[in-house]
Amino acid sequence: MNYMILIYGEPAKEPAYGTPEFAEMMKGYFTLNERMKADGVLRGGEALQNVETATSLRVRQGKVETMDGPFAETREHLGGYYIVDVPDLDAALKYAALVPAALYGTIEVRPLMNYNPSD
Amino acid sequence: MTPAAPSAIAAIQAVETVMRQDRGRLTAALIARLRDFQLAEDALQEAALSALTHWGRSGLPASPQGWLLKVALRKAIDRLRQAGREDRKALDQAVLARDEADEDDTHPIPDDRLRLIFTCCHPALEEKSRIALTLRSLCGLTTAQVAAVFLDPEPTMGQRLSRAKAKIAAAGIPFAVPGPEDWPDRLNSVLTVVYLIFTAGYAQGPRTGTDLCAEAVFLAGLLVTLAPDQAEVEGCIALLLITQARARARISPEGATLPPADQDRSLWDAAMLTEGQGHLDRAIARRSPGPFQIKAAIASLHCGIAPDWPQIAALYGRLLDYEPTAIVRLNHAVAVAEAGHPDLALQHLAPLAETLSDYQPFHAARADLLARTGRPDQARAAYALAIAGASAPSDRAFLQARLDALG
């Protein structure tokens, strides 16, 4: 099964660039990437730029409304994701627990929609 | 020829008996083969209906469980075909399982209930759903009975159960016993569900028409059989039995809640107490401590003629390592007070005031400590809060007596 591991963080709580904690965090991501590759489960993954760079859009009454930043007033923002192909939720949760952001943010694990159930 | 009516009644009774006793085992066996919770339940339900007709006509089969399993698998295949699902794999699996069951229906059905309980109690499900699903699938309660436990309308509970089963399927929650590294956490999740079922039964009494305490003891006993030599499982059943053994004595003839030390011991169930103590002794001998063993040990210490409060306080202190919750801190403080340090206990309570402001036992404990440390005015105010928050008349009576004693 394919799962998306969504990484939500609160920028204020993340380690600052240049601190030993930041280095530790980077090492954590590196180790996780290597492990997922070695296990043959990594299908993809990207990091997003800061939430300040986001533009939101919706169409209302035929008019395009754009807005600086995310619409929702949430404190935790999507910062990146992985897609893993693993046998079940337990396996996906194991990788999710290794995402360094789990220490200060929230990781959401969701199965991808499968349009071909015979797979 | 057998007269129709008596044989129909006999068939209904037989089906009801088998479904009550073996629903969990059959559901587990079907899920293991079909990999689909909802399909397994629906197919079993259909098989039970079909059994009414067939058993009424031709009498009870040699193995009613084997018969139900076989028929349920056929019903599942029909359903998969009717739905015209593209799901070739599911159909193949079901056909394979049916052929296997057809070949050999005298063998006892392997017990897959351990996998079932771990699935029902998976932490990816909401806690209430875990309890509901466990009662429905393992204990064989009807949806109406589960709804009554939570005082929910039946359709609401039906939706909750469906959502939980749909999540198990869609999110890929495995039908499996967890591996060694996940075992302690996941077992704790299972035992917590069992314990919550027990405490719900203990608090509600028989008013919902379901003896939840008995269901919890049944589940704990099942775990002792299916996961033997596990200290925490033994700790859990010990806790339930030691608590249950005193249930009849916990309310005085006047209707007030009595602490174990003040209870009429002749009302205790001595055999159940001994059985619980035996489980606890075996658990402790395994030298693999855990929260359920600690709670059982505390319950056991309460059975002494005079409870060993310093020891109880020490055990609550250890329980905090596993469960650093406000409730455990409160219990710890109460034990510290009973061990002869009410002032220290009051200090322990102070930081809990905000978190537990709506928790009636907090006010009851605080009132008692204030009274004991010579603060009658503050104690009266705390008793008023405790009495206002008490739901059971027996608790109100007990607290009122304490308040009156303050003068």
C-alpha cells in the first residue's frame, strides 16, 4: 500500500539554523532517507519552502481569489511529505515516527487513493 | 417426521447459543480468510440466518461452527460476485478459503481472536471505537447493546462501528499480532480497552442490561489463554478479579461508598480474590513490571486488614513512571496522606487544581486533607464542591457525613 507521510510543523518550534539541534534534525532526515531507500520503500518525497512563500487560491462566483499565505488559521503548516510503499499502516507508522519533525510537530499518515484494487 | 414448531425453536436456540459463544472465534476466522471486517460480519450474519432454516429442517450439523464458517465463506463469495467488484484477489482468497473449509470441516477452527483483539484495539482508532468494536466483535454484543453501554442511539453506534471497520480496511490496519518491538505498547492498548470496559461496568452497575465487568473478565481470561506467560496480561486479570471480588461490599447498607478497609469482608468473593492473587503472584515472579501489575498490587494491598499505605504510596510513585497523569498523581497524594503525611499530600495536590477542577474525586480528596490538616473552613468549601459533583447518591451520603462531622 502507498501512504503519504505528511509533515506538519510549527516554524517557531523548529530548531534554528546553525544550532546543534538543527544539525541533529538534518542528520535525522538523512538517516531516515537512507533507511527508506535501503528498505526499498521510498516512492517520493519533497520539502516545501516556508509557508511565507505560499499563495492560496479559490474560485468564487466565477472569480479567482488569491491570497498571500495559507487560508486556514492553523499554527502547524505542511512542510513536506514522503510517499512510501509498505505492507500496512503499522509499517508506515514506523517510518513516520522516525521523521525528526515528529518531535516538535505532527506527522499525518494517509493511504493514497487506490483506483485499481487488483494491484 | 418432526413437528415443525419444536424443531424451529430448537434451531433458533442452537443458532443463538453458537453465535453467542463463538461469534468472536468465527468472526476472527472469517477476517483472517477474507481480509475484510465488514464482509466477514455480514457473511456470518447471513450464515446464521441460513442456519435457522437448515438446522430446523435437518437438525444440528456435526460441527455447527464448521458449518457456519463454510456457509459464511460461500455467502462472502456470493457477495463479492454480486458486487461485481474488480477485486479479483479478494475473490480468489475467498474461494480458496471455501475449498479448504469444504475439504475439512471436522477440525476445530484455529483461534484467530488474538489478531482480532489487536486489530480492534489499534491505536489508530478512536478509543471509544476500540471499546465498541471489541464489545461487538469479541464479546458478541449486538449493536443495540453496545449503544446502550454508551447511552448512544443505536444508529449512531452503528455508524461509529461502520466507520471504524471502514478505516481498518482503507488505512491498512493489519489483521496481525504486533511484532516484539511494538508488543508492549500495543498490548497496553488492548489491556486498557479491557480495563475501560471493566470500569464502565463497575461505575454503571447492571443498569445497561449488559454485565460489562463479566465481559472484561472474559476478555482478560481470553488473553491469558491466547498470550500466555505475559506478566501484564496476568496483572490485568488480577486487577479485575481482585476489584470484582469486593464489588458486593463496596456500598454500605445505608448506600454510602465504603473504602475496602471499612467493608464487610464476609461479602467478598474469597475464591475470586484467591484466583486474582494467584495471577498477580505469577505475574510478579516473571520480573517484568508494568502498570497493570502495579495497579493489581495496589488493589491487593487494599485487601489487608490495615492497608499498607507506605507501600501503596510507593507503588503509585512507580505507576507515575508509566502513567504520569493527573489522576495517578491524585491517587499518589491520597496514599501519601494515608501513610501519615497529609501536609505533603496537600502540596502534591496543589498543582493539580486546574486540570482536575471538574473531577469530583479531586475535591473529595482535597476536602479530606484540608479537614485533617486543621483547615475546616477550606474543607467545608471543598466538601460542597465534592457533594455537588457526586453522581451516585451513595457518594453524596458519604461526603455529607464527613462534612457533618466537621461540625
